[in-house]
Amino acid sequence: METWLKKHPLLRDVLIWTVPALIFGAILRLILIYTSPYAFFGADSRSFMGFSNGVITDFYWSINEKRRYLYPLFVFPFSLLPGGTLRWLAWVQPLLGLASLLPIAYIIRRTFVSWRWMIIPVTVLLAGMPVFMWFEHELIADPIFFQAMNWTLGGWVAWSCQRDPTRARRFWWWFLVPFAILLLTKPAGKLLWPGVALGLVIVFAWQVLKWKQWTALAVLFLASLTVGDDNQSSWLLYTTTFPLTRLDTPLHAEYKAEIRDWVQEKRDRIGTYNKEDDEVHDFLRSPKDFPQYKLWTDLSKEKRDQLYKDLAMEGILARPDLFARIALQRLAGSCNQADFKTSRFRPNYYADTFAEQYDGAPEESMLRISFGIPSGAPYPSYEEFRTWVTPRPEAFLTKFYRDYADAYQAPGDLINRETDWPTPLGWAFLLGAVLSLIPPFLRPLGIWTIAFAGYLFAVYLIGIENYRYFALVWPSVLIVLALIPEMLWRCATKNFRT
């Protein structure tokens, strides 16, 4: 091992200088496991557990279209182990989260002259970010998505910074493999393709990559097209464009007539639609729950999806400016640290919210598998489950976590909610983003600044206002903020080498 480290001084530095962040992050995650030994089982967890439940109970092998592919497969082996899926995930996902600090440290070590000053603060801040610790503690695909993004960034820097084409082709796979994991974990990853394509052009990839690399990339692109549910995308798209519905055209006029007043109300208040779209979101998701709109209630699934697409595209073509405005409002409403609700860390949050998932039927196989309850054992009452998921609600460490999360997030806003203008931190981020696009030695970072800008704009065109979508880019935000002292250091030392 010592010999290997001597041969790879860059990786040696990464391992050594990441130790403070690994220790800090490990302590925080152990506290969370101590206060909540089972990973959180929320509303989305059922669909991700569906594959494991089907295989184990009925030997039925099928992955939900909405959740394909990798996360249900990732969860499955832990569902076969004693102790329950949630106990294993409470340990495995945080360990993977800590490991994903390494590629971020590698990026700084590889591209920063002032890396000795930057690695520790950036990785410590990342290790202690509440949003990542929470999702690592939940049965949901997002932690793997976030972690794969970190490795993708590190892999990109590794291959694109190589001057030797042979070495670059070898390092290429360190980018492609985690990028594949990212794309095949959540459909939102597809929105990064335009940025990756632009990046390949900027670095003149055709001068380095051979047919093997291009073939693998093409196969991955085709595979990524099969991820996600088209029905969900039409529903989310029309949720965005609902206020843009053309009420004066004959297209589906009878359906428009039923929602005319509602559309007009949202159009008149379009400046706040990003904060007031919950009821529209719920209506379009399940019109049968709104019997006052009879035509919409009677729609078949196929006709409903086509109706959503038709009305959405008509509205977008008529007012693309308002379509973009809604996306930018949602982006601005999701980019602050405080937009992640720390109420998730209150002592009884898990126990209280679990009531919605609890099924008192003894044959509830999914919860038996998740909590490791043998099929022949008595099915626990809800009160028993409460004591399992929150065994120490009055303990100091249980209460500590929310106080910690609030203190961490307090100075982390990028947008001032009262003025809708950037905070000093927000202006610093914008400055760092611009800096990443200028000097050639920062080109690997600048490419991803562009890629993430495209991703965020696109994801909020489709998805509702949600901090989880923005969380993917926070590691890059920290790196971009670190570019300001890095450029000052380079100017002071007159060091502009790559």
C-alpha cells in the first residue's frame, strides 16, 4: 500500500486531506443512526421497494417503469439479508456518501493551486450538509443519484485533464461508469446530456476517444431513453403550463371550459404560481379526486396523457416567455439551503409520518421485508413501529440534529426571499461561475457550470418547485465558490499553469 501511494502522490494527497471531512461526516451520520436506526420509509419508498417485494413474495420480476432501473436492483440484495432492508440502508448509503467526498477532493487537488487551503473546508462543508445526510437515511434513489454525480465530476476531470491520449482513454471509464449509474438511477439525469455533448465538443474529444469509447457512450444514451415514465412527464409538464392554457382556441375546448375560471385565476397570479401550484399538481395527477370537473374525471389514462401534451404544447408555443419565467421562479425558489425543511430532523418526524405508510394487515409483506419481520411473526402495532423508528425521542442527540441543521443552513441562502435578489453568497457564486468559464485551466469545471445551468432550467420546466432537484449541484456550488480565493491566490502568486 505504501508503495502504491508513493507512485500516486495525487491520490495520496486526496486520501490524507479528506480525513477531517470523513471523520466529521462519520460522526454526524452515526448520531443519526443512533437516534433513528432504520432508514426513513416515506411515500416514495413503496414504489422503490416494489421490485424486492414482488420477487421475495411472489417471485415476480418486474421493475416499475417510473423507478427503473438501478435503485430497485441496488435495494434488492439488502432485502434478502437478516435485519431488514431499512437497517442495512441506514448504514450502506451513508458509507457511500462519505466515499463520494473523495472525487470532490480529487477535483480540487487536480485543478487548484491553493488545494491545501481548499480541500478541507469544501469537503467538510459537503460532509455536513443536512440535505445529503437526510436522503442517505431514506429508502429513495436520490442518494445514489447524488453520489454518482460526484464520481461523474471527478471522472470527467480525471480524463479531460490528461495530456497523454492513451491515459485519457483509460481514465475515460472513470467518468462513463458513474455517469451510467446516474442516468440509470433517475430520469432527471437525461437533462445533463446537452451539457455533456457540449463538453465533448469543447475538449475536442474526437481527438482522444476511439470507437470503444464512442460506442459505449452511444449505448448509454440509448439506454437512458428508456428510463422514466412518459405518463408522469406529461402530467408534470402540464402542471407547469396550466396557467398558459389557451382558452380561446378550439383544441379540446370542452375540457378547457370546465377549468376556465381556474386557469384565469392562475394566469392572473402567474408571478406567484411557483408557490401556488399544489392543487393543480394534485388535480392533474388524479382528476378522479375532483368530481366537479366531470369531463376530466371520466378521462382514460391514455386520453388524459394526450390531452395534457396537447394543451401543454399549445400553451408553450403561444407564450414561451411565461413558460421560461415559471421555470426560473421555481429554480429561484429551490436554491436556498433553508428550502430544505429541517423539520424532518425533529424528534418524532419519522414516527408521525410513518402513520401514512402503516398498514395494520398482518399480510403487509413490504413492511415485513423492510423492517426484517419474519413472515410467521406477529405483525407489530403502529405503537411498536413508533418505538422502532424513533427509540430515543427525548435524547439530547435526537434534538441536537435539528439544531445543527438549522445552524448549518442559516448562512447558506443564495437568494434573498424578501427582495428576490442574490445574497452576498449568491453574488459570490455567480462570480465564481463566470470565472470557471474564462481561463483554460478551469475548463473542466466551466463545462459543468454550463451543464448544470441547462439541467436546472430544464428540470424546473418539468418538475415542481423542490429543493431536492437543486441539491444535485451543491457540490459543484461549493467548488465554484472556492474558485474566488483560488483565482486571488493565482493572481498573488502569478501562477496560471494548468
